[in-house]
Amino acid sequence: MTAEPAEGPAAAICSARGCREPARWQLLWNNPKLHTPDRRKTWLACDAHRESLEAFLGARGFLKETVPHR
């Protein structure tokens, strides 16, 4: 028997390595050396990993915005 894949916002999990917690935040970023200024890539974060993921992207100048995950 195979499980049906979960769908929707409830299925989204944190992008931190090894984390399986539900995502609560979207970290919108881009690498200016690779992406056009209007391009946004998304990492998802749980409450526990939001700050560390923001710090990682921010230290590289990649973080553009953090918004609640819907």
C-alpha cells in the first residue's frame, strides 16, 4: 500500500537539514550573481529554524524578505 502524498500548506516542511517540522515562514531570496533582481527563490522555515536560515542567507546578501507561510 502506498500513502497519498500530502498537499497544500500543511504538507510544507522546513528547509533546514533534517528538520521535519511544518513550515511557518517563507524566506524569499536570490543570488544576484545568478538571478535577475526580480527573481525570488523560496526556503521554508519552522519557528525554530527561521533565525538560523535568515542568518545564513543574510550573511551572503541573498535574503530579500521573510513572510508568513500560508
